[in-house]
Amino acid sequence: MIREMSKEHPPEPLDFFIWTVEDVGLWLEEINLGSYRQTFKENGVNGEYLEGMSMFTTEQILRFIRRCHMKWGDFITLCKELRRIKVACLKGEQKVRRPWWAPSCLSIVFVKVAKRNRQSRVVSLKLEP
């Protein structure tokens, strides 16, 4: 099934590291943190930023929480949901789909390359137990 380019569809979790600011906002709604959607947008929080959060120092984390006016429990929820997505990617639990723009004749090649690339990105992140 081809995913239409629409703001109404939640972003593909497997692609979290390439989410736009709008995709992050939709995901926040999905995990019941929609009250932070506007603040994240104002601060330019995209998927690349979320991926980099695993490397934040304590000072950077505290600065992020203050800047986004987050409650500590909400920040913990955000981190748990990010970790859930990363672990699912690592385990290969999420299906890789051919994007709407890719010709069907390249489907097999695209899926193989995308799986390898996405899993290698997740493996490179250090997941804490």
C-alpha cells in the first residue's frame, strides 16, 4: 500500500531519524504528548535531533527540558517511546515499505538497502537497558 503524502498520517516509525518537524508533532500526538507539539516546532525538533538525544549530556538534557517546558515524567515518556522505536528497528520488527516515489521494479533492491541502512543506524546508537 502506498502512503500518501499527507499531514494526517502518522510518520513511519522506522524512519524516525528523517522525520520533519511536522512528523515529530504528529508522533507527539500519537504518544499523548501533543501539548508539546508547538514548542517542539518552535525549537526545530526534527528526527535527526531526536536521534542525537541519546548522546546528550546531563546539562544538554536539562537545557532541552527547560527550553521545551517539559515535565520530567513527560520527558521520560518521550525517551521510552524513542527507545521502543529504536529497539523495534534493531529487532527488525517493523516492515520496510517502498516509498510512493520509488518505481516498483526497484522494490526488492530498495527494501534490502533500506533495512541494512536503518538497522546499521540503530546499531550505532548505544541503547541503555
